[in-house]
Amino acid sequence: MLNIKEELSKYELIDIKSVEEKIGIIPDDMKNAIDLYNKALDDLKSDNEDIAIIALKKAIAIYPAFYEAMNLMGLCYLVLGDESNARRMFSKVIKMDDNSLRASEYLDKLDGKFPDGESSNNTRQKKYKKAAVETVSWLKSGLSPERNSPYYIKYILGFLLGVFALILVWIIVPASSPIRIDFGSIFKKTESVSPQVERLEKEKNELADRLKDANEALRKATENEKKLQTQLEQYAYWSEILRGLQKLEQEGKYRDVVIQIERDLSGLEKPEDIEAEIDALNYECKPKAVSQFYEMGREIYRSNANARSVEVYQEAANEYRMAISIIEELDLKPNILTNVYYYGGKAIALSQHPSKEEAEKEALHCFNVVTEVAPGSELASYAWGRINDIENGKAIKH
């Protein structure tokens, strides 16, 4: 409920002199409006509310933005029991959106929205709320981008004008002037660094170097680990091959051992110790493999008696060549030496590989060995016959 007497007691006379001391000389019409306002307050003290309303109407007519006069007139209407006109005055103040807190409070009290004891607190809260809203609105308007499309032109012009002003001052001020403008020092980065910053920078560099060294050591360790892993894998692989060769040797399959070592494993990189064992095994198996190569060559050669295929002769010739190469490499003198060379010569000549001429040349070498090693033997006489056939251009028979 609105306490009219209490609210009227809050209105005080306005001292024009003190106002002018604070804000300067005020216009005459405002002075007249204040005089009428003060007169209305005096009339209210004498309970002449109707006369006070007349004075306030004149004051508002002179100065339409005199909101305190409007609020006071509203209270006068309430004293007279005219709530309708009182509300009209308070609403008018609120509509004009200035000094409306008091008018809003009056309307709220008339509507019974809060008791008298809460008016001061609510008024203060409203003031704070309004101030906050106005502050946010001001910040928003200042930070919002301008809507005019060329708004950036003024910033560019401002920057250019600033640069031009600096250059102009630099030109006008003489060199002998005590005023010196050092543009370099304006933009130059400061070189003074505190000892603590220098120490931290040094520690950072040291840590970076240590980290670099650690990364390099890690890289090398990783490479070494990969190498060791590869070596282990290779060692396991070749160990398995060696065990397989040793098993063949134990089974008496010397020819198979030599073929794998000479044909399949030749030229491949092997662990040194395993390579040494393979070489030793090969050297041990070669003499024993001569007879096996010879027997295999004879078997293949005989199987081709009817077909007489060049490809089959080539297979037989390869078996004889292996036996002959071992004999000549190790300078062996096996009992089957003349048989190896004679039948090997025939198979090589009939294989016509790599060419007929080269095959016959190689066959002549084999036949000559037979005639030299066993000149009076039966195979030597056969060898002479094959030599004559080749030299006379005759085909060698199976």
C-alpha cells in the first residue's frame, strides 16, 4: 500500500543557486519551472493540493521533461482521491522513460505488488538492473560491427593519417633539436632479457640437445635391434637348411646335397659359421656324389633309347657335367672315370646344348680324356670312333 504522506515527505525544495554552482547557469524557463515546483511544495504543506496541482501543471508546461513535478502531481491527485489521474501521471513518466523508477514504484504500490518495507530494496534492485542493462546495451553497441559496407575505410584513413602525422613531425623537427624521434626504437624488439630468462633459455637449449641425443641413440638402438632381429631370423632360416642337408647326407643322398648347395644355395648370403659348415659338408659329399650323378645320367640316357628326345639328352648331360666338374675340381681318379667321360661325351653331343657346335666341342674334350687316361681300353676305341664321327660331320648314334 502506498503511504502518500511518507512519499510527500521525500520531496524537497530545489535550491536554484546550489544547482547552478554544480552544473552552471540554467535557462530562465527552467528556473521558472523550479519556482513553480517549490511553490507547489509550499502549497502542499498548507494542505492546498488543488492549488499545488495548478502550479505543477504550469511547471510541466514550461519544462515538459520535469518528471519530479509529474510524480509530485500524481501524489497530489492521490491526496484528493483521484487515483485515475494519479496513474495517468505515473504512466506518463514511465512512458517518457526517464526517472521512471519512482513512478513505477508508485504504480506497484497502488496495485499492491509489494509492501512499503520492501520499496527501498526493490527500488535499489531496479536501479542496479537498469544500470546493468544499459551497460550491456552500451557494450553491445560498441562491439557490434558497423553495417555500412565501407566501414573499414575510416580505419584505413585513420591509420594513414597517423603515419602521415609521424612523418610530418619527423621532417619538421630539426636534427639539432633536443627532441629526437627514434622510429627504430619504437618497433625494435627489446634486447634486455633478465638473467632468469637467459638461464631458462639456456636450460631449454640444453634439454633440447639432450633430447636430440636421446632420440638419436634410440634410433640407433632401434636399427641395431632390427639388424639383430633380421640376423636371428636369417640364422634360424639357414640353420634349418643346414639341418636338412645334414639329414640328406646321413641318408646317403650325396647327389641331393651337392645339387642343393651348388645350384640352389650358390651366391646367397649366409651367416659365416653356417656357410663354413655348408662348405665343409659340400666338400665331404662331392666325391661320394660322383657315382650317383653318373648312375642318374646313365638311367636318364637309357630311358631315351626309343624317344631320343633332345630335352632328355640335356637332362642326362647335366648329370654327367656335374660328375665331370667334381672330378676336375677335386682332381679325382675314380674307377668309373672313363665311363663318366665317355657316356657323358655322348649325352652332351646328342643334347646339342647350348648349341650343336659347343656341345660337340665339349664332347670331343670328354672323348679325348678317355683316350688319354685309358688308351688301350675298349672305351678308348669307342671314343676314337666318336671323335671321327664328329670331325667328319657324322651324327653320333644313341
